[in-house]
Amino acid sequence: MTYVIVGNGVASVGAIEGIRKLDKEGNIVVVSEENTPTYGRPLISYFLAGKIGLDRMSLRPDGYYEKNNVELKLGSRVVGLDTGSKTLALSNGESVSYDKLLLATGGVPFMPPIKGLEGPGIYNFTTLAHAEILLDIAQNIRNVVVIGGGLIGLKAAEGLFDNGLKVTIVELGPRVLSAAFDDVAGKMVSRRLETEGLGIRCGSTVEEVLRGPSGGINGVRLASGEIIACEAVVVAIGVVPSLTPAKEAGLNIRRGIKVDEFLHTSAEDVYAAGDVAEAYDMITDDVRVTPIWPNAYSQGYYAGMNMTGKKHEKHPGGLAMNAISFYGLPTASLGMVNPAPEEDCEICTYADEEKQTYRKLVFRNDRLVGYVLVGDIDFAGLYTGFVRFQLPLSDEIKQELKDGRPSALLWPEHDFETRWTPDHE
Amino acid sequence: MRRVYPNKDFCIGCHICELACLTAHSESKDLIIAVREEQASGLRPCKAVYEKGPVCVSLSCRHCENPSCVTACISGALYKDEESGKTKYDESQCVGCWSCLMACPFGAIRRNPSKGKIIKCDLCEGRDKPACVEACPNAALSYEDR
């Protein structure tokens, strides 16, 4: 049996571990465009900020690939996929055959159509290579504009600011972190960043990147007419699934590669996992691309197990979650955070501006379906339990949660017995 | 593998398990110094005692078969040890992103606020029996293979 995995992010690692749990013998080949063995991708913000060195980037110990008997083909781009003959064509002309294939190609930065965006001085922040480039240019420039106030944009901004640059974030939405956060939490983070000295322009867009006669960047012009001087622009609007080679091979695609609950695509023996996959989400009860780290690992793991043929197990479904800190202000958000009115959710919030603490709980049909915590995040996991296991809530228990007192003793007796203290693990 | 199992029927909510845990994970291995001095500099017990009316229970990391914390860890600090089955933690790798703290549905991971790193039960590495189990005066914690 030969397993081929395209991509070397965390979904790829999950797949290796899922396969090796059940099949110690089969060949595993990992093909990756990147030149480095797997690394903790979110760590690139810690690297850019100078908090950790290259030596701490790796996600698994040295010798991981050898130990798991994995053949690595780094710096190799997949240019073709033939699901009939079950072969991949690589950019160096090589052809690789598979019995089972996993597409874990992740996402690529979305580049909006902005005048002047093409040319030098434009950067992204999704790979270690990007982080190394930014660290390098940070030594030679003084001002940078970051387009996009999502998690990636804010982290790029923070890292560049820590390198002594003057940084301005331009966000189209009315607040930063629009997807993972709500107004109150977004504003708390904005304030923290502004207090540190970062510039933030919400509700605005870059209309044009201004360039000098030699092509170098002088600044950007916003829709408001304001001109912000800078020598470089980081585009961090979001990532879109990297659909090469799935698209050309005719796989069923909507936003991402469509997979069933077993992570299997529309093509025989081809699976997909991570930021490229469009899969079932346990809270929204629909299929969507949930480009977050734990989801990618877990999809990879289930895909790996299912690829061995020794198991046929449904993935429990994605659950959006983000934990991130901004200059010592920790935050956590999970599940449904900004429910649409038709979801008929009950929302409960508590805020203490002075202590920089915020808690938002989202209930639907007497279940907790999401939360946002800013500042005091110590109980995050206890709230997660209520979402993950969809534990029923009486009025009394709900009140305890609302009062910031979640506890395992609020679990139904049966759930406590079977999950906390099972007779068999 | 052997795990620590709590028994609500026996727990009297005395918090002695927390103190035993604190001492076992302290530098000084001395209860008074651990509580008075080391706690002030960030040391926390890996256990937490929960109370609801007359019912109480002492909980800590379950060392799950498929742990959510390992799935969520971005730095490789948390991993599953194949031989022992334990969910292990390498503090030197931790960057304090708190992803595991959020992902663990059992709420079993805590923060060391001074170090900016997590605290998690290691089943008392190097001891025969975890300190909490040894210290419990009413056998409300057992260390067994179920």
C-alpha cells in the first residue's frame, strides 16, 4: 500500500499519525512545495516577533519522518493529478503513483484587485518563508501598512511593530477580528494594540498602492482619501483553499474540496483534509471550510485512519476555535460567536472595561453553542466541554455559566460517569 | 495504562490533593515554601477541586486516548507518549498560546501566569503513585488501570 500526502502542514502530520496508528508497514510519501519539514505554522508570528528562534519552529521532534518511515519530497510542486491511473505529476517531471491520496494543500493568501498591488514591496504572512522575508525587510524599512485586520493581519502587524516599524492596519469591516470576535471584544483588542502604538483604520480600504518612478512603494491611498506613507504592504485579507491539482482533476469543489463525513472526496481513494477541505461543522450543522489548526489535524487524523481501510470512522465535525493573545491580553473564541437572527440564539454578555475582561456566551435550544472570552480565559476549556458534548442545560446550570462559574459538576450525571471516569478508556 | 480516577462519593473537599500536587511540583518540595513563596511566583496545582452543594470532586488531566490538547498544540510541546500512553508536556517548547487550554473540553489545563506557560498533570513523573492519590485522606482518588 502506498499513501501519498500532498502538503506538509498539520493536516499532513495528523494523517501520518492516523495511518501509522493502524498501518505500520505501508509506504507514506509526503510531497510539499515548502522546503522545510513540518513546523508549527502559527509560530511564525512568534518567530517574526523575535520570541522564538528557528530551532523552536518544528512541530515534531528530529527524526520524526524517519521514525514513521515517511519519504519526504520537499520543494516539489504537484502539477497534475490523474485519478484514473492514480498518479501525480510533479514539477520536476517526476510521476508518483498512489493507492490512497490525501490532498492537504491548505490555503493560499487571497490577493484583492487593488491598483498598484502588482510589483515589488507586497508581502504575505502565511508561511515560514514569508516570515523570514518580513524579518529581513524589517531591517531596512520604517513604515508598513497591513491590509486586513483578521488574526493573520494583526499578528503580522504585531510582529513587525516589535521589530521597530511604524505599522498601520487597514480593515474593511467596522472592527478588527470580525469573524472570530464581536464588537466589544474587537474593540478591546483594538484599544490594546493602539495603546501599544499600532495604527488602526477600520471601515476603510486601500484604493491604491502608490509607487514612485522606479516602482518602489511610497504609500497607500485609502478610500477616505487619506494617504499613509509606507515602504511595504502586507496583504492579509484571508486565505482561499489551494485547489491545484484538485480542480484540474475534476474533483467536486464548491469553496473547498467537498468531502463526506469520512473525509473522502468525489474521486475514488482520494481524501482531503485541513484548510482545503469543505467538511461538516458540528455547530453550524452544514458543510464549510473551517481553516483552523486543530480542525486540520483532526481531519488529517481521521482521513489517515480511513485511508488504511482498517477503519471507517466518521469525523465528528469541525468546531471553529481561536486562542490568541495581543500584548499580554489573552482571548479565546469558539463555536458560534455572531449568530444570525434566524438561529434564534440567546446571548449573554459580561464586561468589565477596567479589568479588560469580557465574556460572551451564545445559547441555542438550551445548549451552549459558542463563546468569546477576553482577559480572563482560565475557564475556556470548561465552557468548551459544554459546546463539544452539547450538554443539556437547566435554567440553574445556565445561570452558573452566565455567572462565570462553569464546573464539571454541572455535567449531567451520565456524561460525567462516561466521559470523566469511564470504565474503559 | 494507569490513570487517576476521582470518586465523588468519597471526596470531602479538603483540597489536600491540591497541596500535595503543589508540593510535588515545587522546587523546594516543601509544603510551606511552595504555598507561601512559590505560589506567589506562578506555581499552581495541576488539580482543581470543584464543589456543588454537598458534592465535591478533585479533577486533573485525564490523559485521554485522543487528546484535544495535543491536536490543538501549535508548538509540539504536548504529545502522546506511545510507550506509556501518557499525554506529555515539554515546557521548553510551550509558547503560551493557550490553544490547549481552550481545546481541552475537560478544562484540565491551567496557566502559570508568571512563566506564560501551561500547567498540566504529569502523573507525577518519577514517583510510583501520584502525590494527590497518596495524600487523599479518604481514598477519593485512585490510581488504576481500568
